[in-house]
Amino acid sequence: MVSRLSSDCFHSKLTVVDLFVTRDNVTRWNSSYISIRRALILKPRLIAFLIQYAEELEDDLLTEKDWQQLEIIAEVLEPFAEVTVHLEGRAEKGHHGSVWEVLPAIEALIEHLDDMKLKYSQCSHPEISTSINLAWSKLDEYYKKLDDSPAYAAALILHPQYRLDYFKESWKRHLRKYLDPMKRSVRKLYNDSYLRIAQAQGQEVIPSTESKEPDFFALYMEKQLPSTVVDEYADYTEGRRITKPNHDLYNWWAAQSHIPSMQQFAYDHLSIPAMSAETERVFSDTKHIISDTRYRLGPGIIEALECQNRWMRADI
Amino acid sequence: MLRERYPYDCGQIVYPRVEVVSTISQYFQSVPSVLLENCTSQYSTQSRLVLVQIVRTDRVCRGVARVSARGAWKGANGASEGAAAPFVLTETCRHHPRTVNVTHAMSSSFLTPSTPGSSSTPSPSPWPSRSMPKTTDNAFIGWQFNHKEVRYMVCKKTANKRSNTSWIWGEGAELRSPGSLVSTTPKWLCSRCWDRKKVAVFGTTSTTRPIMHLAEEHSVNADGPIEKAASVLEFTPEGREFRSLVSQTSVNVFNNTLIRWIILAHLALSCVENLEFRALVKLLNEGMYEYLYKSGNTIRELILRDFELRKQRVIISLARAKSMIHISFDLWTSGNNLAFLGVVVHYLDETFTARSLLIALRQLSGPHSGENQSFLLVEIIKEFGFEQRLGYFICDNVASNNFAVKFTCESLHIKNPVQRRLRCLGHILNLSAKAFLFGNDEGSFDFEISKLAHLRLEVRQALETLAFWRKRGPIGRLHNIITWIQRTPQRRQQFMDVTIDLASIRNG
């Protein structure tokens, strides 16, 4: 029997999907980095293209030195893009988009820019060095503004894996002077809003068995170790941090019922997201509702459609 | 059922539909007329001819009105043999040739016949001795009465200077207050209600209310008696042979699933009117097909209603949250130029999962200032009931957001608004990256040299070099190249077709 399967069937022409250049635009985050990255991947094709069309592009040709500079620019910008992607999620389990990750992210990028400044100094790459300085000062400007709110530090302290140890470690050099003010502001935040929960609990008197006379043994034990109100804040912050990463932050806190005021403190501050990317996602989705043929939709029905869309997906 | 005689008595007011011809249009109108003579048809078995006299103030017109087999009156303006003179409604009035001035009231002068050979003037049917004269009475015009503590007088219809007279004046009388006959807008008194001894008065700044009254109470519109409205789609009756019992719960499930699909797939709401879709549903479930909504407007109402219901569920979920409710908001302008404020809340729900949920996408009217945004924010927060449990605000670094947070906190009596204002990390990183690439926040290459005038010379030179490097350095040139390549499909194709010769690259 002759097999109908000949090798011709298997050697059909396979077409490879080619990559194309992407252009940056003003509104999309990290678009310039993505554009440069794609151009570097397509470098051979671009070079060949530029050779062919040299007359039409005239002033805009790229030399080898230019390509090297583009490599450096991509190296500087890469962590920005990575951090953005890492933290733009919804943080359902308490990571990848939660507010406690903000301070470490910015500090990591500042450190990265410091390294880049050393590597590409003023004499060898003057323009890049100046640009790095500008980026650094902009980042530093907003980093200082974060000081206005103790929420960022509080959230990081409330992460059982980091507590105060993160600050003690990463702020021990040039930021040491900010350590105590930060601790005080977080403590104040706790005292203002959460201490009363601890006090309310402390005042709960465990009803003693009224029927019996006070037990001789119980009285002796009470004399030795009187039950005092625990400073829950100190109890937590001075406790040992957990070393193995726990991937469900909120469930860990749900188990800490012996420190209810810290529990509430943690629920309130660890549920804050790092970015307002969700609103951007909503707007992007709403664009699809208002298509060319549905241009006359009014605001009332647009709100109903988009909200319903989101609520149905969230199973509400 | 054919009638031998039109079942009204001579002298009674009837309302045949007659054709009115004007410069702009022709239409049928119910015109009060006095039935003069009842006669049998000489033309066909389908209709009867009766003789009527149109009741008008300054002109008398006689004609023939035709009653059809189903009893509806139709006006005829064709000639009729024998009988009375044709129904001529094209007598001219002062301003518009071929326009009919139709009025409602009757005065003694025009009951006298204008053409000879007509039948005798009927006497108005005896009215039970009551205070309200009938619309056909002589005493009707000029009659004064009190209604809701206002004195009204019935007047002749004032002529219109420019526009045509509305058809409502054929169905009702003009009322004015005796003290101010000229200055005010007249009111309209429904003739039919009046003849039934009821008083129905409406203002006439627009004719909507009288028209609605006539449609609802008397089932009359400009073309005469209203027929039952036809359905939106014409359905052939043959599908009705198959009948199955469909339970209410399965219909509800069907409708909910349909709505869910329409919303999640971004379908047009009028998709239920699409014939191919209907054919598909009919094929799958003939019984359920009967219950498929026929109009996109119904779907719209259902969606709005479901929205309100689900909103209550969201409010309950928020009430059961374990954490404070944090809020982020931003402004956006849609493709159809509406400004929206999008509000998303973040909280820890009762199952200890972090949620980010859209709660409102409302149109912001007025300026885009922080204060204006705060009004809308406070309204939304109170609507969803978490003003006591509001946590932090996360928004981008635009200055108006600072004010929005500040004013919102003031309205809700929250101390320390600065502490509550958190900044979107992505936006901060973006600003920093832009500062690296472009030196400014706009992300463009425009660098205003004039702003550097106050700096020292070396610094200025350094910054100018930098500006030049940005625009004409590798980043700027790469941007230009890519823009050039992407501009036309031909160039895109040329880029993809370029043969990569590695040898030539190394050499050249």
C-alpha cells in the first residue's frame, strides 16, 4: 500500500512572524524603552534598511556610536519598565501591586541610577550622565514627597517578612537620620487610630466564675504574673520576622488574633494598591464600548454598561 | 357590520374626519360638524354618506362625510353625485391660500346655509337645562366660568400670524381670562370633555399637553381616532402553531444570560432586533423565542434596572469589608467628547481577598478643577455609604488631585488630608524616565531655550548641548526613523522585505 503521506506535506513553507519596529508615544508608560528595546533586537534589519534608504533619511542615520548609546539608554531604563510591570497588578494576595512595595521599589531604582552614574561618568558620556542626574533628581523629588504620609512606611513595617528590619538594613547609611522620625510617625499613626482597639480588648474582663470563691491557686498565679495590657505595636515590631516568603499576606494576618489592633492596622494599610492603574484599565475598556457605531451612547448607559461589566466579572 | 344609517340624530355634533389641505401638507382632521341629513349610500355597500355641516365661525361649509364599514369616519373631498355639494375645504383664508381655518365654536351667524338648495338649517339639539352650554351652542363663545379659582372666558380662536393652526384647535376651545384678553397665552379647553360636562384645561405654551390629553383620554390624534400601534417587527403568524409551555424561571434565566452576554461582549443593545439573531434563537428554542425582547429600548431599561440592583450588592459588599475603603480616581474624555470621572475602590473583602472595583464612571459637568471633582466624589462616597470608613486616596501627581483630596476630606471631616494623599508609583516612575529621555515632564523634545536665560553661561551651554543631543542624538533620530518607516504601508513592506546581508554590514 502506497503511503499517501509524502515528505512534501511536512516541508510546507513555514512563515516566521517577523517583528516590527514600535513607536513611542507620549501617554503610554515605558513606551520609549520598549521602542528602543525592539529597535535593538531588529538592529541588523534596521542597519540594512538604513543603508538602502540613506538618501531619504539623510540626517537621521544612526552611526555605530549611536547604537552604543542606545544600548546604554536601554540599560538605564530597563529596571523602570520591569518595576512598573511588577507592581501594576491588583495584589489580590498582598503582593505585586501593594503599597508596601513602593518604598523599596523607589529605593532600588535610586540605587540603580547611582550605579549607572558611576559607570557612565561625566567625562566619557557627558549627555547620558546629565540625563541620569535629571532622572535621579526627579525620582528623589517624589521620594521626598512620599514622606508626607506615613502609610508607605507603615505598610512595609506591617509586612511580617520585613517589619523594622528592612529599614534598619537599608537606611543605615545616608538615610539614618530619617529612621527615628519615621518610626515616630508610624507609631503616632497607630496611637491615633488603633490603640483604642487594644485598650478596648484589654478592658475586657474575663468573667471569673462568680459562684465559686476565688481559687487559692489562681490567686497565687495572679500575684506572680499579673495580666497586663500588652503593647501590641511593640509586640509585633520587635518580634522576629518570618524568613520564608509567605505568599498570602492577608491570611497570615487573619491568624494573628492575639494582636487585634495590629490586625486592623494591617488590614487597613496592606490593602492599599501601589498604583492607580485600575482606572486606566477601566478607561481603556470603556473605549471599546463607545465604538464608531455606538457614538451616541449617553453617559448614564455608559456608566451602567461599564460598571455592570466589571461587577459581573467580579461575581457580584 | 354595515349600518343603514349613521346612528346619530340630526342636529347632533359629530366628528367626521375630513381632509385639510394647506400649503405645507394635507392631513386628516376631526372636525366638529353638525349632522344635517342621514342618508344611505348610492355608491357602494362599504360606505354610507351622510351630510354634515362643518362648524366654523365665519364660514359655512357643507360636505359629505363617508362612514366606512367599521364605523370609522373618513372624510371625502371628492365629488359626489346627487346629494349635497362636494366637501370643499379649500376656501381661502386671509393669509394662506388653501388653508383651512378650523374652529371649534359655533355662533348663530354661520348656521345659515351659504349655498342654496341645501337642506334646512337644523336647530341645535335641545340641551338639558344646565349651566354649561354645549360647544355647538350659540352661547358657548363668550361663556365665562370659574375653574380652579381662575375666571375664564371662551373666545374665538385667535388667528395665527405666521404658522399654521394646530389641529388641537379643532378639538378644543380657546380660553382667556376676561381681564387680560390680549396679553397672555390662551388656554385650551377640551371640547369632548366639555360636552361630557367635564372641564379639562391645559396651557398652550406648547401643544404637548393637549395632544397627550387627546391621545390618552379620547384616543384621537392628528389623523383621527388612534389605531392600536403596530408592533416594531412584523411577525408572520405561522410560527405560532407550535406552542410549548415555558416557565417563568427559565424565561428569567434566559433574559439574564442574554443581558450578561450583551454587556460582556460589548454588543449593541439593538442586537435583539437583528433578524439573523432572532432566527438563531427561534431555531434553538421556539418556545423561548416568543419571550425574546423585541426592542433595544427594552434591553436598555433592563440594563439600567439591573445596574441599580447590582449597585445595592456592591454597597453590601463594601459594608462587609474588613479594611478601610481606599479610593482612586481620574478624569478621562471619551471618544464622544464626554468628560468622565472614574472612581475605583480598593478594599479587603470578607474573604480576605484584596479587591479593586469600579464603582462609578460619572459625567463631570463644569470645570475640571479639583474642587469640582470633590463635589462629585463626595456624592459618590455618600451614595455607596462608606464616608465613615474612607481610607487613603491614590491618584496621579497632577496638581488638581491635591485639591480634590483636600476638599473631599474637608467635606467629610477627615483630618490630615496630606497624609491621606498617596501617589501612583507608575506615574512617578514614568516622570523619572521622561526626565531622563526628554528632560521635562511632557515627554517631548521641545526644550525652551529661553527659559535658560537666567542660568550661568557654562550651565546654559551644557543644557543647550543636552537639548540638542536629545533632539538630534540617537533617541531623536531613532524616533524619526521609526516614524518614517511606519508612515505608509509601502514603507512598512519595504522594511519587512529588506535582505539582511551580514557581510555588507561588517564592511560598510
